[in-house]
Amino acid sequence: MALSRRKFLTMSTMVGFAGLLPKYSAAASGNYDAMLLACIDPRFPKLTLEHMTQRSMVGKYSQFNIAGAAIGAVAPKFAEWHKTFWDNLGASIQLHNIPAVIAINHRDCGAAKIAYGDAAVASREVETETHRNALMTFRNDVATRFPKLKVELGLMDLNGQVEFFS
């Protein structure tokens, strides 16, 4: 049975496209470097991407954005959100085999004010301590749920500079 040129091209295109499908479906799984936990604040996606680019991590991490970053994952004020974050971190571990989670909070964070009050961010020093405490709580919670996961903690300034806590 002879194929018309049109039918041949159609079948060739479908076969070619089908050959691409496993690559796309496999792209969701594999081995990646980390999950990035960042805030929803519109001022920070570009700065966060620049930071991850400087670390040569673009395309090597999954990302979860929630108001307050680590604050959104641990503050009692946002308790209803916590399960969603932890379930997503678990999914990233399962799908992407990530060995680490990177939490980057930021200065002048509205979620920090909502969660802890204006006094918790009244000065740079107090704000730093508020974020440090939330980030350390986050680290402890990760260690409880996923003991093998490495945790990096940072506080991003409005200029994109990140102060890391250990």
C-alpha cells in the first residue's frame, strides 16, 4: 500500500513528536541540586534568579514561593499553609532527588509583619533576629521531617545581597 506524501508527512511528524515525549516527561524527574523556598514579593523574583544564576544553579533546582518564604512555612499565623509547603518539599525530594533546600527570606517583608507584628521588624537588628529565628525554626523542622536534607538559610537585602546563617 502506497502512502500519499501528505499521509507520510503526517505520520512522520507524529512519530517524531512521539519520540520527543519521553524526554519531556523524564525532565520532571531526575537529579537536581535543591529546592529554593522564596517569597511571593514582586520585588524579589529577579534578584533571586540573579542570585541563583551567580551560583550556577539555573535549571538545577525546583522552586516554591510562599509569602514570607521560611516564615510562611513555620509561623503559627500561617499554620494552614504549612502542610502545602511540606508536601511540596516531599514531592521535590521524590521527583527530583534533591539533597538540599535553600530558604531565602528577604528584608522589608510584609509577611514578617503579618506573622510577628511591626515590632519584630522595627529596626535592622531586630528584623535580622526575627528572620534568623524563623530560618532556624525552618532548619529544625526540615531536620525533623527530612533528616538527610541539607539546609541553606539566607536573608536577601533589597539590593539582592544575601546574608547566610549557619
